[in-house]
Amino acid sequence: MRTLNGQYELDDAVAAFFGARTLRFIARDEYVTGRFGREGVIRGSVNGHELSAQWHDKQRNGWLRVRFAPSFKTGELEYGVNTNGTSVGHSTMTRVVRSTRLKSE
């Protein structure tokens, strides 16, 4: 089964908004938790290939929605703050693939 578990890289404008270059997700059934930066927390649920979640850090809070591709390698991110409920921005994000480390001989 393909899942959204993993780390996703954000573009520069979104990274500046969240104060982090990546979002990290862990899915257990339909419940999803995540992190960004040092103190950012994400909590939500996934239905099919769409994540709906709330986020907060030390100073702000808001919402986000991600529509993932069937492979979960990319997603369309829309996000906002809770003060006015409107969308602040949207962007694509890409899963970070870690290369295997080569052992030195």
C-alpha cells in the first residue's frame, strides 16, 4: 500500500511562510500527524488521496489541504491561517527521497 508517510519539500515562498523547507507526515489508518520546523505540529485525516489538517506553531495556527497524486510522490498544497479562513497560498510539494549511504572501505 502506498502512503503519504515521509518528508515533502516545499517551494521557497511556502517554506518562508511555514519557516521550514519540509513538512513531515506519519499516517496511521486515516489519522495523520506531522511536523514542520522546530515547533510546528500538523494533525488531520486523509480520505483517499486528500489530506485535511490543522497546523500550529508557537505564534500562529491554520489549516491545510493536500491533494496527493496516486503515488503520493507529489501533492498540491493549499494552506491558510485561522484568523480569516481564506486561502493564503497554494503550491506543489515533492516527496524527499533519501539516497542510500555508501560505506567507505
